[in-house]
Amino acid sequence: AQSVTQLGSHVSVSEGALVLLRCNYSSSVPPYLFWYVQYPNQGLQLLLKYTTGATLVKGINGFEAEFKKSETSFHLTKPSAHMSDAAEYFCAVSPQGYSTLTFGKGTMLLVSP
Amino acid sequence: DGGITQSPKYLFRKEGQNVTLSCEQNLNHDAMYWYRQDPGQGLRLIYYSQIVNDFQKGDIAEGYSVSREKKESFPLTVTSAQKNPTAFYLCASSDGQGGQPQHFGDGTRLSIL
């Protein structure tokens, strides 16, 4: 079985500040890991994914995440927040060989001017 | 443009009534999924289908039913047995291969009259 824990249901940053959204996972087999973003009343959009290979993954809109097996983490970062980054972010895990996803409960990112 | 279409965007159900949510995709994906989203709960898997005429229960299938008669369509019925149906419902699809991202529709918001 697999699970995802996202630390902090809400994270507040100032525009231009570093964004750090935390995700820890558990999986009985090597995982695939994903970050999605959701704007109000919309579906989810893929930001980035880790399957195999390079552990630092770059995604859209300047976001990146690093897979750390020893820490079972896949934290999402962005060097400088924009107002348009305000949204809810979801981390998800899928065991290798499977297509179903297990999602965390989400982190709402608030960006102030 | 390829994508996933969910309809209607808003739906109201009377007590004791079954309602059906539509999900259509033109991405030629083999796999389709239904999720329920409640505030602070993340996304929870209701049903998924990896091939036409086959589907599996997810984590919260009770009170729901699905069919997969065509590759592009995966309707979800919320039955009267679902006692707390008020939620945001999201449909997704993927090519079914492990590690491939799921693509999401814009959701249907179901409320009880």
C-alpha cells in the first residue's frame, strides 16, 4: 500500500520569496511521484513527475522537485513566487507498474504582494 | 484540441434520486478514472477502468456505479445509496502505462437539494 503526507494544509509566502511545499510518501515498491496544481473550480494540471533517472525534476512554470529515497520525500520548490502561483498543490504516488494514483490532501499556496 | 469533457458542470440531486455524471475523452487513452474531492481530503479514487468493458472499485466505491462500453466514455452514476454525495467529482484518463500522468477534466460539482 502507498500513502502521501503533505505537511501544511496552507503555506503563505510573499511575492518573490522561495516556495517550498513538502511531500513525504510511503510505498512498498519503488514509486512514481507526481505534483499537480489545481486552480479554483478546475481540474488538476500536471506540474512535474519523477519516474526513474535524474532525481531532480524540472516542471512547468519554474517549479522543480527532488526525489530523495533515503528521506522518502519529493518536495516541490520554486525560487521566486508569483501571484499567479496561488492555487492548491497535490502530491501523488503510484507504485511502479501501476497506473492508479494515491493523492495527498493538498497544500493551498497563498501569495501576498 | 484533445482533452476530457465532463458534464454538467453543476448538478443537483433530490433525495432518493440517481444521477449520472458524464465523462468523455478524445485522447485515445485506455484507462479512465473517477475521483471524489472534498475540502481538505484530497482526491479519493471511486472507480477506474483500464480497458473497455472492465472496471475496478477504488477506495470509496460504495454508492456509486460505472460502465465502460466505449473507449472514450466512462459515466459515473451516483445512486441513492450514497448518503453524502455532495462533492466535486473529477474524471481523468491516462494511457494506462505506469508512470504516465493522468489528464483531468474540469469537474462536476454535485449538490443535494
